[in-house]
Amino acid sequence: MALSHFFIACFALLGHSKIWVVAFNRLLARNLPRKPVKICELGILILLALGPVVFLGWTAAALLASRFPMGLATSLLDVFSATPVEIYLAVCVAAAAWAAPVWIWRFAFDHNQDRQATRKRRHLVLAKPSDTPLATHLLTRLLTYIPGNQVLELEVNTKELRLARLPAKLHDFTIAHISDLHISGQFSSAFYERVVEEVNAMQADLVVVTGDILESKHCLDWIPHTLGRLHCENGVFFILGNHDLRIGDTQALRNRLENAGLIDLGGKSRVLNIRGTNLFLAGNERPWFEPLPVIDQHAQTADFRLLLSHTPDQIDWARKHDFDLMLAGHTHGGQIRLPWTGPIVAPSRYDARFASGLFHLPPTLLHVSRGVSGIQPLRLNCRPEISRLVLQSAAPPKTTEHAAGQVEELAASHGIS
């Protein structure tokens, strides 16, 4: 009897964890006032901690009752067998029964194409824990000493993306995708200057920043010598995320970024003529900012559509409006990725499904960055990243045609007709 109670308790504990982790993920995916969210976060953490106490207490009471059928043990079992506890136990078992096959299905039929798409990756140790001038806060510095913490190990990767509708002239077009810098003072400006150096070294055709850029007002003055040093011939575009709201005056942040040479795409769209093709570029900052970008006749006639979104939760909107490629962040890859199971916590209504990587949901290919930083400086089996995305068409152009196109572009840049 006690053994059966133990197995049921373990299964129920799995379901209990699933219920409240899902609640936590979806809470952080919504546009809610910060104070109520923090209160709810604390409540969820308390409830998660109570689960083992209740279920293991139920198991212990059953074990004692089997050996001492009279007295205190029986009374304890009666307490843990009260109707509300039994109902919640049944709910947790049902949640576990639902979660287990879903996890097995995702594990067996992984739709994350990141491993196939990544051509090259390079790991940079920005600083060792013993000499971490990049970590300025005491707690941040202490956390870097935790074995396996990869918060100061930046992954610089190159991913080849095969896109069925990519115009032949955009074959090998490159995008530098960075996200979630969380400039707050936890790390010095030198940390972000190093990241910018790596992005510039990519020599990408387009640079995009998908939100959660800055969350402390005193760091506004860092922008010129950090993000202001990003350079790209076709422009450096940005949108904001939920953490950018923490500075209060987000318009001041937008102004600083624009004055530093970046282009605000939040709730906007524009058409770029690149290599003789029209690239429709739009920025979706929902659910934290309005408005949505207008999908007009320029989008209808564009050769390729690219969407920037802070959260991958906007994937349905991207598919509805026929975007070819969507770039997002927000989820940080889960920050802690467990062996076999992968990430558990990710602020998304899809939970950890789109924690990081590439996902093909026709007609849209979604790339979710693990981001550069975060307010919790702890990453296990989940390095921060910046990505160089190489777009490839299903039918690459012939060498002669590609060379002719390059000659035309060079001539146009020098005003030669």
C-alpha cells in the first residue's frame, strides 16, 4: 500500500510541477502590471514548494498507518486523505498523464531545426569568475562562481536558413540577430562593447535587435559607446520588449537609440530595396506596445517578408500575414536546460516549445535567440548567443548571374548606369 502511495505521489508531484510551471510561464507572457505579477510569482513559487510537502507527507502517513494502524498515524492519513487533497491529487495525476506523452512526442519528434541549421559556432569566455570586472554587482559576481554557470560564455554562431520563397538575388544574404541585452548595470559597459565588436565582425547585410534592450535609466548614457557602435550598410533595426518598460519613459530610450543611429521599427514597417529586390520589414511589440505594424500594399508586392517580434508568441500573427521569416527572443532559451528534458521555464503561452532555435511553421520560419543577458545571471547548459543568419534560397542562383548582380550593385553604388 505504501509503495503504491509513493508511486502515485511521485506522479502527482510531476503533474503539480507541470501545472504551476505552466501558470508561471503564461503569467510572464502577458502584459500585466509589474507589482501584481511579482506577487503572483511569489505565490506560484510557494505553491511549487508545498507540493513535495503535501505529497510526501501523504506517502509518509500511509507508510506509518500500515505499520501502526491506530493513533497518530491514522489521524495523519485522514488529514492527507481529506476530500480537497484527494481532488487536487487526482488533478495532478491527470496533468502528469497529459504532460508525459506530450514531452515524449516532442522529444521523439523534435521540430527544433537548430542543430541541422547551425553551420559553425564559437564560444568566447568573456571573463573568468576569478577576474570578472565585467560583472559589477556583488551578487552577479558571486553567481559566476557556480560550477557550470555559462553567463559569461558567449556563443557566436552561424546558421544557414533554407527558405523556399527567398528570391534568388537574396541568396546568402546575412542577418545579425541579437536580443535581450538587459542593460541594467549588472554587467559593465565593457561587456556590451565586446558583444558589439563580435556583431560588427560578422559583417552582416542587416542587423536586428529584438527587444529587452535596457531596463535602468542610469544606463541610457551607455548607448552611444555600446549599441551606437553597431554599423551596417542596410541599417540596424530595433524593437522594444517588456523589460524596456522598467525605465518608465520608453520614448526617451527610443530617442537615444535613434540618435545613436539605430532605426526604430516598433509598430512600424518599411520596404528596403536590396540587390534589386523589395524586402518588407516590420516590427511587432505586442502584447506590451501598440500599435501593430500596418500590412499594406507594400507588403503584398514585396519579394520577401521579415518580422521582428520580441516574443515568439506572435508566431500566429506572422503566419496569418504570410511572413517568410520571424526573429524573436524573450525566452532566453529557458536559461536552465536539464539533460534530456531541456528547458522548463520560458515566459510564453507555448511554455518551453519555442524556448530557442529554429521552428518551421509554414509559411513562416521562426528563429528564437537565447539572448545576450538577463536579470537572473544564471545559465546552465544554455549559453547566451548572437547569431549570423545566412539566408539561402531553395534554388541558389547560378554563379554567373550572382556575379552579374554584384557588378550591378557595385556600379549603382558608384552612380554608374
